[in-house]
Amino acid sequence: MEIQGYPEELDYVNAQLDLKGPDDESFLGTFCLACLRADSQNYEILRMSLRYFMNKYPVPKGFPRRADIEP
């Protein structure tokens, strides 16, 4: 399954990319872009690492999530 099938992970990736800005070339920013671009087979390989980064580098509290925006 691609990242779109995991709303919590998609929210995290989008939030990190929003926080970092379009010119960011950090490892985490590049990794988040890779997660967005990965097909279903490759995303499953990246998913365990993404879950690790979600715990190590959390998004600041109060940052809007997709679930908070949609009705």
C-alpha cells in the first residue's frame, strides 16, 4: 500500500515538508519526499524507518493534521 493508505504517516510527511520549506535539503526532508514518491512495494520498505522518524522527530503540537481539517 502507498503512503496515501496510511493517513497518520501522510499527515506527518506533509507536516514535515511544510515546516522545512521547499528549499530544504536535509536528510529528513529528502526521506519524506521519497516516501511520497514511493510506489506500494517500495513504500512498505520505507515505512518502518518512517515510523522511527515519526517518534524521534515529532511534529510540533498544534500543527494541523489532515484529520483536523477535513469535516
